[in-house]
Amino acid sequence: MGTGTWGDSRVEVRPAVGRFDDFATVVGPKSPGVKGCWCMSYRDSRVGNDERPDYMADLCGTEPGPGVLAYVDGEVAGWCSVAPRSTYRRLMHSRTIPFVDELDAWSVVCFVVRAGYRKMGLAHHLLAGAVEHAEGHGALAIEGYPVDSGPERVDVISGYVGNVALFERAGFERAAATTGRSGGTSRVVMRRMLG
């Protein structure tokens, strides 16, 4: 999958298939006894906390997998959840994020960058890798649902969905307004046609 330069380091983005341990390093809880999202909020929040690691391990064991991972000098540094919208239960039943049309677009729902790798543009590599991954699996369109924060930075918690500028730089266009919000900031459907 795609590679790029990042400072003096080398960045490579790879599918999460066969890489559950790396996925867990980025997304799993950092302290014993702490419950984590395990990137299940959009997939199926009905899955209990104790079952989430096994659920995601299964997804990492089969194509197309649940997303892509970024590596800096061989060390896992970030995660981007990308899969067909139809695989995200929360999106399929959302009252705040509309469908643009009948296409089963792939959806980019979150970015996670490990401490020590933040504020260095790694989300750009992750998004480029997500686009390449979706296109490689026959997607006709790919969407994201970022915050429309303008030039202002958003905090790490609210910014897990990315911002409009990130998606615009990757060739996405505004496709629909939403009534969704993250951290008090409006979200928008950004789409890029593929193929």
C-alpha cells in the first residue's frame, strides 16, 4: 500500500488484515481494567466491552478488514477505520448523517494517532491509505463525516472524525449537510468518487 515521507522518517500505510496486535496497540485501552471503544462505536455498540477485542480480531482476520494502519519507521503509529457504510450499524440507522444516494459508499469514521506521533500530519497519510484501500476493494465512492471547524484546530477527542480541510486536501467534496455534531462543531458529509 502507499508510502510517503514524513520529516526524515518513512511512513507506510497498510491494511489491518493480519495485524490485530498492531491495531490493539493503537486503539486498545492503555491501562488494565479500562474499557475501550475498540472502534466499535459505529460498527455495533451492542457488542459488550469484553467481546470487542475478539470481534475486531475476527475483522482483522478477513478481507477487506476494518481499516488501515500507519507505520513510522516500522512502528505502528496510527489507525483509520474505513469499510463499506453498510457494515457500520450506527451509520445505517443514523438520524443525523444522511445517505447521499443509493451507493454503498465506503465510510471513514475515525482516526487515532498515538501519542508521540500527533501534530505531524499523519492523518493525511491515513486518509490517503484509506482511499487506496477502498478503491482496491472496488468501492465506487468513499465518504467521511468530519467537523466543519474552519481554520480552527479541534481537540483530539472531538477531532477523531477529522476536519473538512483534511478531506478537501485529499480530493473530497462537500456532498451533504448533517445535523451531526462532534465537540459542539457541525459535521458534514464529504465524498470522493472512485474508479
